[in-house]
Amino acid sequence: MFKTVLTLFRGSVAAAGEELEDRAALLILDQQMRDAAAAVERSKRSLALAIAGDQQEGRRLDATNARIADLEVRATAALDGGREDLAREAAQAIANLEADRDERCDGRDQAR
């Protein structure tokens, strides 16, 4: 009889231990799921910011290209009008804008 009670006690202790381990495992799993969901949300925000930044950089590059094209037309007109001084200034401005554009393109390509 004593042996049966002792076996019953040991069985109860083992069951309680397993139940405690199961509850702890569920708590850990729940926390890991919350952490993962928060990481996904942070990643979504980071991606949205990166896309917006890339689009903004694209608009800046378009504006720079338009400015270069405009200056090329003006430089040609200045040469046709005999204004080499204005054409030289336009050429310098174009060179500066092209260098800036190339730098931005390289940076944008590296970010991708």
C-alpha cells in the first residue's frame, strides 16, 4: 500500500513537472511570436522608407537630367550667338551637374 502511494506521489510530481514545462514552453512560444510580429512590422516600415527614398532620388535625378538638357540648349544658343563666355559657364555647370548625377546614380545602385 505504501509503495502504491509513493508511486502515485511520484507520478503526480512528474505530471506537475511536465505541465509546468508545457506552460513555460507556451509562454516562450507566445513571446517569440510577438517578437517576430514586431520585427515584421519594423521591416515593413523600413522597406516603405527605402522605397520612398528611392522614388525621391529618382525625381531628383529626373530634375537634374532636365536641367542638364536645358543648359545644353542654352550653351548651344550662346555659341550660336557668339557668347563663348556664357557657353563656357554653361559647360561648367553641365559638368558639375553630370558629376552630381553620376554620384547619385552610383549611390542609388549601391543601395539596391
